[in-house]
Amino acid sequence: VLVIFCALHVLVYTESCTQKWLKLLAAVIWICFLTLGYVIIFDKGDISAWEQVPFFLFIIFMVYTMLPFGMRGAVIVSLITAVSHLIVVSIAVTVFRDPKESVTFQLLANAVVFLCGNIVGAFLKHQMLDASRDLYKYTLKCIKIRMKLEIEKRQQENLLLSVLPAYISMEMKLAIIERLKESNDTRQMPDKNFHSLYVKRHQNVSILYADIVGFTRLASDCSPKELVVMLNELFGKFDQIAKENECMRIKILGDCYYCVSGLPVSLPNHAKNCVKMGLDMCEAIKQVREATGVDINMRVGVHSGNVLCGVIGLRKWQYDVWSHDVNLANRMESAGVPGRVHITEATLKHLHDAYQVEDGNGDLRDPSLKEMNIKTYLVIDPRSRERRTQNNHLQKSKTAEGLKMR
């Protein structure tokens, strides 16, 4: 880590030093070329007014186009180059040549050449700066568009994942991309994005159905807005409970919430997860009941078996599970007891004595369960047993204190 930090520090320091000394290096290069020009001028014995004008013109163009000066710095340096040449050459010609020979017009022509060179160089510099600014703006715009596309892509993926599980959404996206690649003209592609069937069979899963008891009274006592807010908070809490217990929420139907444990990856403790979630849901609805004073409760049914799960629909995606075991779990909920988790014998076998149970007598409340000879059980919440033990202990303590006072 220290080596990486040192390497980054050296790179940053080098970059800052390069930017800091870049203009100084440009000034040194300009001075070197200017000195070279004067050396060439005085190297010859006979000096003319036109001496090394092309070379100094090259220096002016180099300042404008090659050296990293700004517009103001380039103009100042170029003017110094031109004026210095005119002054030095005029003095040299005056000293080393016949005074009768006039070089005024030649020097004036040199001044016009340098002026034109500065104008052209400044124009090129302006065009280069404009091109650099346009390139910077275009690059910045491209980066912003790419970031916006990435944000929108993540939002679309999150929206897709809120409707479909991750494993099946990825499979569908890859299939749609493959069909788009195979199509020569996407504008003429038929509207059959969802014609493929994405259905799989899963064994050894547990299905939980939960329904709010007293929802009709709750709906009549609350305004529509209050009801929607309460349901949103409640179902959000259920989603959190499902995540904690490794359950996948399938759908919300009005006041009915159902989920599955063991999808898409098989879990050995799928039955325990669903039972634990059902108990947590009953505890959550109990807290709502105590906070609001509204007589509501949860009726939970759990069954373990096999399911077919996947996406159906030609125009709208709908992820769901189907099987006889799913229907049986629904019946377990409708034949359940408020505030209790109602399970079948198949679920009980998968619990491996993780919870204590008592007879559910579901066949007495649902004729279909009696016809199918389904034996049902009610799970005893360990928390309720702890509360009873604590209450009995408190009552015994109070009794003992009363006897002492007597």
C-alpha cells in the first residue's frame, strides 16, 4: 500500500511540475532560437536589412503554433521578436554599411512582413484555441451523456429487478440482445419480445401465503391515502423480513403477500426460513396493532413442495409460481388462525424439530383439506413462550413481595 501511495504521489508531483515549468521551458526555447538568429546575423561580415527575416518569421510562427503560450503571451513574445530584429538590424546596418545608402524602405518592408506574420499567427492561435475549447466542450458533453446513460441504465436495471428476479432478468436480457443482433433491421423487428417461455421447475421449496385479517375494517376506518401509506410501510417491512430470512417475494395481491424460499438456489433450510418469516410477520403486525389501536392481525400458511416458476405474458412481464403445492399453501392460509403460522405435515418434516407445534385442525375449517387428508399444525412462537415465562416470573415476584409485606 505504501509503495502504491508513493507511486501515485510521484505521478501527481511530476504532473504538477510539468504544468508549472512548461511555460518556462517554452520561454527558454524561444530565447535559444532568438539567440541563434542573432548569432547567424552577426556571423557574416556584410549585414543587409533583409538579414534572417525568414528565420525570425519562423520564430514568430513557432511561438503562435508550437509553444504552449496563451494568446496574450504569444502576442507579446512575437512582438518582442519582431521589434528586436528591426532595432538590431537597423543599428547594425547603420554602423557597418555606407551612411549614404538608405535602408528605411527595406526596414519598413520588414515591419510589414512581421506585422502580417503576427496577424496570421494570432489568427491561427485563435483558431487552435477555439478548436481546443470546442473539443473540451464536446468531450465534457460526451462524458455527461455517458454518465447519464449509465445512471439511466442502472435505474432501468433496478426497475427490472423490482419486477423480476436477477437470475431470470439476466437470461431474458441476453436473449433479447441475441435476437437484436440476429435482426438486420431493428426497425422492422416484429413485436415479439416476450414470446420465449422462461419457466423452470424447482423442487424442495417452501411457499408462504399471508393475509391481513381485519383489512376491511382498516380500510373503512382510514382514508385512502392513509391506507396506502400504511400498506406501503407494512409491505416494505415484510420485504425486509423476507430478505433477512432468504425468501423471495413473488407478488402482492391487495392485502395478500406471498413469497417462496429455495428459489433460485435450493436451500436446505427453506421450510425454517418461511416459518421464521411468518412468525416475524405476525410480530410486525402486532406492533402495528399496538401502535394504531386497530384490530388487525396476520394469517399465515406455509407448505413445502415443488413449483414451476417463470415469466409469462406477451406484452407485460409477470413473474409467478404455479403448482398444486402453491394452491395448497393458499388454502393453508385461508384455513389458518389469526396471529399463527399454519403449516402442513410436509413442512413439518423439513423443519427437523426446529419449532414446537400443536394440532392445527385445518381440515375442520376447509373441506378441501379434509378431502385431500392434509394434516396441519400451528407453530408455537418461541417468543410467546418466553413472554409467558417472564410474566409468570413477574407474578411470582409480586406475590412474594406481597407476602413479605404482610
